Amino acid sequence: MQSRLAALALGLLFTLGVQSVPPARAQNFQTISVGGGFSEGQAQAYYAQDEGFFAKAGLTVKIQQLQSGSAIAAAVASGDLQFGVGNALPVAQAYARGIPFQIVAPGAFLYAAENKSQFLVVAQNSTIHTAQDLTGKIVAATSLGGLDQMVAETWIDKNGGQASSVKFIELPQPSMVAALTDGRISAAMMQDPALTAAGDRIRVLGNAYGSIANVYYQSVWFSTKDFVTKNPQLTRKFADAVAQAGAWAETHPEQAAAVLEKYTKLREPKTTLKFGRTLDASMVQPILESATRYKLVPSPVVARDLIWNGR
């Protein structure tokens, strides 16, 4: 009888113990909101969510998708998001205006020689063939004062043109092909999926994104200095999770493509980008130097001032 009671008691304790584990573990999870975009270079959070890297780090992550880097930056600055992704230019612009953003993790690399998804383009039958031909012309960018305008200006000046004579206007990607073929603009900064969808209606004029450096971060993850100072362990968990997610995507390109399509509707047989593992200020500096040259920041910003020190 005693042995039977002991067995029953042991079974009851085991049952109670098993049932009590999930709530206890769930209470240890930290909930954060993260901003994401619609390109492969901004996809680490999607990989981390679907492949469990956030969960393994003890993070419950709510991902909000926003259409532009400036919208993500504004949401991070207001505290609606704890972390956001975008290129380093809006981070530097905000920093120079007194909003102390900190870059906490690298995103994707841009290798100039391997770039196949974003170019300065013209209509297929355009008479424009050189940077000099753009003198006095109209060029479309996704955002005025953004990275795509800056790299176009850099490419024009480096290739014998005069960027100061070019008028830049803002157009959404889906509208650029029609504007080119109708002659309303002379050139445009286009990227996938719109670039591929344009087919033979356009031709590449130049690899503008490769004009500022042979390799640099095309995206970074950032937060506010106040948040990372108060939450260093959480920030480290987040940074480690997105780094692991990027490494996973590089070794599982077909599976990563399926996750990318789920979140962004981009259809590719496999992903192609490489992602950083640790922060390197030299991979941010080329953007900041061009931003200073073209007066896209009110005062010079040094990359090391933007990099979170991990404490």
C-alpha cells in the first residue's frame, strides 16, 4: 500500500511539475517590437522568427512591417519599436540631429562586384549612355535625400558627370518604368523585385551602389542609446539572434527564400545575400563619408560613434 501511495504521489508530482514548466519559462521571455522591411537585406528578423532563434534567446518578438527606412527610424525614435532595420544613412541623419541612435547588429553586406539587384537604369531606347548625358536631366529615387539618391550622385560625379546639375524627384518603385518609357524622367534608381519585373523595357546605366565602396553594410539593426543602455542583456540577445539567423540563411538559401516570400511576397528560388556576424565600423564609414560630401547630414558623423559598445 505504501509503495502504491508513493508511486501515485510521485506520478502526481511529475504531472504537476510538467504542467508548471511552460508558464515558468514563458514568464522569463522578454517581449519586444521590431521593425522590418520588404527586401532580402532586411530579412534577418523573419528568419529568426520562423527558425526559432528569437525563441531560443528567450525573446517574444512582434514584427511590424513598414514601407521605408525613415518610417522605421521614426518608430524606433518614438519608442513604438525597440529595434529597426535600414541603411546607415537615416541612422546618421538622426544622430546628427540629436537623436542618439545606436547600431547594435550588422545586416547584409553589399559587394559591388556581386550586385545584381539594384542599379541606375534608363529606358531601353534612351539616348543616355554616360554620366555626362545626365547633365540637367531628371532622375528618380525612392526617397529624396536617401541612400539611393546619394549613390546616384556619387556615381555621376565619379564617372565624369555633374550631379549638382541633376534634378532628383521621388517616385515609388512600381511607377518608375512607366515614367522612364514615357520620357517623364531620364533615369531611375531601381531595385528588385521591380527591376527584374521591368525586363527588357530598361537597361542598366551604372552600378551606383558600388560607387561608394567595394563592400559595406547595405543594412544595419539599430535602437536608441537610452534603450540599449538600460537593456544591455536584451540587446545582446537580439543582436546574437539576428546574426545567427543571417548565418542560417547563407547555408539554407532555398529554405530562406521560402521564409522571405512568406513575409515579403518576393519570389526567388534561393536567397543570395551574405550577412555580418559582428559589427565593423569600417563597413559603415563609406556611407557616412558620402553623406557628408553631398550634405545629406547637417554635420559629419563618425561610424564608431554610432556603434553600440556592448555595455
